[in-house]
Amino acid sequence: MNRVNIYRAATNGQTTISNLFIDEYMSDANDAQLKIYLFLIRMMNANLPTSVTDIADKFNYTEKDVLRSLMYWESRQLLALDFDAAHNLSGIRVLSLENVYEAPKAAPRITPVLSFIRPASLQTGMTAKTGTTQIAANRTVAAAGSLPTAEKINKPEYSLDELKRFKSNEDIEQLLMVTEQYVGRPLTRSDMETVLFFYDKLGFSTDLIDYLVQHCVERGKKDFRYMEKVALAWHSQGILSPSDAQNASRKYDKVVYTIMKSLGKSANPAPKELEYINKWTKEYGFLLDVIQEACDKTVMTTDNHRFAYADGILTKWYQAGVHHKADIPAADASFKRSAPNSKQRKNDNIVTNNKFNHFAQNAYDFDELEQNILSN
């Protein structure tokens, strides 16, 4: 088939779209997001005012749909939204795409959109059975320091009648619709039951569930079993709002970065490395300074299998009941006393001959650690 030439007709009243938008942003956006962004560009070029209500009416969307799309483009840093003191949308700034190739791209800011900020016409209370009572109860329990652990909560199987009742709630219906948009496919019954489990049993608000799904999808995780694990972890930590989740995520990311740096790693952690970090921080419950101490001992000893090596040290400390950095010397001394004489003499020789390893290296059976590493 012959090539087709595309050329511009000589006419006025045109709206120009950046090539960068077409090349880098268009393929990831859904139908509503594309229509609304293009409409905003058209209105901006014509210097015409608009509103959330006007946009909703024009495209037959709900005002929530419009706000979600605006928040999406804000998270992609193509728009900046302005709000007044009452949290009503007061302005939309279309950000320039010039020189984006040269400028480093910051990570998208994930923003909850279901009811975090909404037009006055949507400022209504939740209807039907909502998570309000459960959320308040969770706050009370969390404040008392006795939030139920994730293991005590079982995900129920909802009947068709129960699913219909939930979907009759406008907030739940909107939540399921936006979840479909995030994962890029229709939800199965199991998927819907998982989302309702977050809402009905964990007491998550629709905002928090919206943020949770975005949080997982942004990390390439569209599996609802993965989302369930994250939700249970958030529940056990007493996370009740998107801001709580953001703060916890920042704290966790800082811990991961610090551990990676302490082990001489500059790249993002591999899944297996994240498993080790989660084991040390969550299963063992070690504070960062304890983990860093094990990392320091590891990098002074080996250039290979550093995560597994550090895991051997931390596992021994965990078994010895180490909770704080101050507990380490006693645990090291105990290892030293219990080590076989032959292996102890070998480690003593290492310390004597290498002044750089004089940090209680003889407290560990490194031969045993090396064998454990190689056997995994």
C-alpha cells in the first residue's frame, strides 16, 4: 500500500498538541483523561473559562470522573491544580512540556481522588453501609495501641445479594469503576470481593483504597493478592488515610535506600533483596542502626553475596534476642564463647593479621555463614 501524506489545511481556530504529549503520555491515559486534557488545552488556547461541572456535562461524565482525570494529569505533572481555603477547585494551570527531555523526570505524585477534594455539589455524607463507623473504631483501637493484627482478619466470601447492595452505594460503585481503570481490565468477582474486604472488614475509606490501588499499580503490581498483602500490612500499622500511607512509604523507602547504600549497592533493590529487607525490618523488627551494623560487618568481610551474608549475621542476632545496637556486644561475646576451638583459632588469626577487620570478626563462624550462602 502506498504511503499517505498528512498535511495541514490552511485554516484558523486550531489547537496545537505537543509531540511529547503524543509520544510519552497519550498511550498510558484512558479515554476520559485524554478527552479532558485535550479539552483543557483547547479552552486555554481560546482563553475561555470552564468548570468541573461544565466538563462533566460536555462529556457526560460525573464530576468525580472529571476530578480523577485532573488529578491524574497533576500526578503526571502536566497540570497544577489550585484550591481555595474551602478545598474547592479554583484554578487549573497547564504546565509546559518544553525541554522535558533534558529535565529529569520526578516520580509521579500519587493523589487520592475519590473524596479528598471535590466540588461543593459532591460534599455529601456517605450513604448506605459505609466504613465510617469502622474507621472511627479503628482509630480508637489504634490510639489505644492494640490494633488487631492482620492474621486475625479473614476475607469473607460475599454473596451476590451482598455484592449488589455494596454496588448500590455510589461511592463503592465509583471505587470499583476507578479500580478497573487502574488495572486496565474488568474486575472479576474475586477482585471485587478483595476491594470490598478492604472497605467492609479493614475499615479503609474509599480514599485510602483508591490510594492503595494506585500505589500498587505505580509499582507494576496489578495482582489483587499483592494488594491484599499491602492492605493487611497497612492495617496492622494503623494506617487510616492516604497521608498516613504516604508517610509510611517515605519512611520505608528511606530505610531501603539506606540499607542498599550500606551494602554498597546503588541500583534499585531486586525482589530477593527486598525480601531480605522486609525480613529484617518486619519479621525480625530490627531498627535501622542494628541492620547498618550488620551491613558494616558484611562489607568489611566479603564482596560477594552480601545480602545473604548480612542475613546470616542478623539471623544470629535475632536468635540471640538482640533488640538494640547496645545488645550486640553481648551477643558477639556469646558467639565467641560458643565457637569451636579450632574455628575460633582460625578467626583469631584473621583478626591478628588484618587490623582492618578488628571489629569482633571472631564473634561469627564465617565458614558456616559462607556454606549457608552457597547452599541457598
